[in-house]
Amino acid sequence: MARLNLEVVTPEKIVVSEDIDTMVAPGSLGEFGILEGHAPFLTGIIPGELRYSLNDKAQYISVTSGFAEISNDKISVLVDAAEMSHEIDAERAAAARDRAQQRLADKSKKEDIDFLRAEIALKRALMRIKVSEKKV
């Protein structure tokens, strides 16, 4: 099978740089998949699970917002943060989830809470937990 070249990059590091068979990512207009020979396009990436396969072995990455460019069998994914499933500290993610849930539930300090920020933190923690359970 022909290969695609995938690069997942954050401001801090290159998370993945390898040849793959397929990729599925959370796009701003919905989940999308890429196979060899895909038409060129640019799309937004929303927080979620990016997965790719190589020789029928799946890999999972938790990603935050950013964008992806697909052109000439090369996939470039640029996001604010990304973690491979085996790198995620599930206990730390669970603690972040608990803190965010507590902030959202504490109505007595409503004026001191940034609800949007707490909701984003909760969604990110939940995704990190989900992806961490898929360690390969």
C-alpha cells in the first residue's frame, strides 16, 4: 500500500513524523479521513481524537485546536497541543476533569468562574482520558 507522510506539530515539538496508511481527524466541519491520493485541502482541527494506522496497527493522539493541510500525500497537522495515547498521564487528566467539574458545579462563586474556560478544560480532560485508554 502506498504511504502518506503525516506530521503532527505543536509549538513545542514534533509529535509525529512518519509514513502511514490512513488517518482520521476531528475537523471543524466533522470528522474526516485521508487515504493515499486525497484531493488537496485545508481544514480546521477541533479538540478530539486523531487516529492513524500503519500496517493495520492503530495509533491515537489527543489534539486541541489548530488546522490541517493535505497536499500531495502529505498531511501537516498544526495544533496547540497534542499527546500520544501512551504519553497521557491518566491520573493527571482525571484530576483536571475533577477540578473543571467542581468549578462548573460551584454556583456560590458564580461571578468568579470563567465558565467557558472551565468547559474547555473539562472537554480536554475528558478527551485525554478517552485517548489514554487506547494505549497500544
